[in-house]
Amino acid sequence: MKRQFTRITAFTASLVCLMGMAACGNDVPADESESSELSISSGVAENTTDNVNDVQTSDVTTSAAENETAGGTTTVSGAGFVAVTRAGVASGASKPNGNINTPTTKTPGNNAGGNTAGAGNNSGGNSNAGGNNGGGAAVSGITLSYTSAEISVGQTKQYPVVSENINEVWTSSNTAVATVDSIGNITGVGEGTCIIKVTSADNPSLGAQVSVTVKKSEGSQQIDGVTYIDGILIANKTYGLPASYNPGGLTGDTYSAFQELASGAANDGLNIYISSGFRSYETQEAIYNDYVATNGQAVADTFSARPGFSEHQTGLAIDVNEISDAFIGTPEAIWLEEHCVEYGFIIRYPQGKQGVTGYKYEPWHIRYVGKDNAKRIHDAAVAAGDPYLTLEEYFGITSAYQ
Ligand SMILES: [Zn+2]
């Protein structure tokens, strides 16, 4: 998975969160942020330069926070991030100023724009990548976009970081439970809960922390020729199913979860119904051969599974409504994408992930994994800043015919 570098250096959004870190996530609406107390400590109070005044003037800060909170939310769309706030140091300060932070001369609006434009822009804008993190601008706050996390033993959770040369120190309260590397990758080691802290190297009194619960990984196992990872049945182009694997229909859990989903959709005025649920090996064989005869194998392989490799054979997958590109962007498709996780389903073949799943975008194909797993995968997607995180990416597995 591609690492996202979300560079959010030297903006003021997280200032409002300094005193109430736990309440601070990127989902916090701007108006909630406003109510927080603002306090800036360490090293900047005596500084009377313009940009420091900007930071300290409460109304300016409030509006900046709104801008930045909004900017941050849209930019990373739920991504995990570390926001490091640095108070500006003006030209003529003790530090040689050839590489004084650009953001200190920006208006909050510009900063928001910079963030929105993405990592590249931010990277150019923030010259502290050049190395003046060590003291050119005092760190005035650190915030994390999530403050608790659950991972399995062996699993790594990332905080896309503010900067490659992040000058912060990450520590774990119990390395037997979870370790953390220098840029905030948290890896589960053993069952339990521990606190991962990030503090400013410049000012160790400033920091933020996340409570990490590590649960036992069930790992990967094969039962009667079927692969399970952490208890989740895997059926893709790499992991096939025996021809004899036949639950006889949708599993009971899958069907009842779908009923719940359908009534949730109905409450929102939408009709979501099953078009194709369980398909046996033999049924899939007939369908696939038909597609190959019509489209050729290469094309057929992008949208139809070979017999023994279809998720429909598991009894855990459902195609809803119209099984065609006409379903893309419909209110039902949008609703599914937003809500299926609540009912224990994931969109199995998301947009832009053909290279990963082996299938083109299929907004109608949902896969039941259970509510806990769906939430876990969703949380991982949020942390990775990738709303379309796939099962393959979540487990680090492939999907390709051998
Ligand atoms: Zn399907």
C-alpha cells in the first residue's frame, strides 16, 4: 500500500486541540473545535513577530482552525494523520533564516489551499523539510487523528505522517504489546493494551497519545482446502475453493445481515435487493464458460471468476440490484458504499483497485465479513487514508491466477 505523506506542518488547526487531544479527530466539526480552549506554550510567547501574533490572536486562530479543519477533513478524507503545529519564527530570529518556514508567511487560507493540493504542494511549501525542524520553529502542538486503535498481532497500522524527517519521538508504554517505529508505524506484538506516545523532540512536554489494543491473530489457516485469514474466508484469484465447497445457499448470517441492510436502505427510501447470491461451482462454471465464449478469456477474467474462485461460491457474497455499470453512482450504490459496513459488509471490488483484486469496479458486489471485521477493515481504511482499501491490501495478500 502506498504510504501517504500528508504534510500538515505549521498550520494552526490543531492548536485548538492542544488541551483536549482526546476529543480531537479529523471528524470534529469546526464549530466544536471553536469551543476548545487555546493555549500555546513554550518558546513562542515572547516572540512578537507578526506570524506569532497571528497564532496568538484568538479570533484569527479560530478562523484559521475552521479553515484548516475543513481543509484537513476534505483533503485526507478521514485519513489517519499526525498534525504537528509549529509556531513561526521570524526572519532575524536566532536561527539562520535561509530556510525559515514558508507557512509562517502564509495566510491560513493559503495553508488550507496547500493542504488541499496534496502532499506535493505541501512538501514544496514547507521548507522545514530542509532541516530546520531542529529549532527553526518551535513545535507548539501535536495532534493525532485517532486516539485508539485495535490491531492484531503482526499487523501494522500507519499514521501517514506530516513530514519525512518528522522530528518527533514515538514510544510505546509496553513493547511486548506493540512497538512503534520512528515515523509512527505501530505493530502488534502480543495481546494487551498499551499507550503509544508521540512527543516533540524539540519540546518533550508536547505530545499526543493513542491507546492501542492488540488482539491475538488467528493467522492464516487452511480448513478442507479453504483459506481463512484471521477467521475471514478468502476467495479470490489466488485462493480458490474446492469444487465440493457448497454451503447450499447464502449463509444464515449473510442472509440476515442483508435483510437488516435492506431495511436500513428502505428506511432511507431506497430499494436494495439480491440479484445474485450463492452460486455453486457448477453454476459458476457454466456462467464463466459462457462469458469466455462471448468475450474471450482475458476480458471474462476481469469481471467473472473462474469456477472455484468465485466469492459467490462461499455463500458470503451478494450482487445487488442491477449488475452492470449502470448501477455506478446510483443513490443505492452511494448508500451501499456509505452504509454497508454498518451491517457487516464490504464493497469487495472497489473503484481503482482492479490491479489489486483482479476485478473491475463492482459497486453491486458486497461481501459479508461480519460487523466487527467490517469495522476493523473500515478503520484500517480510514487510518490508511484509503476509503477503497481492499481485503487483499488489508491482509497483504495477492489475487492472481497461478
Ligand atoms: Zn458478484
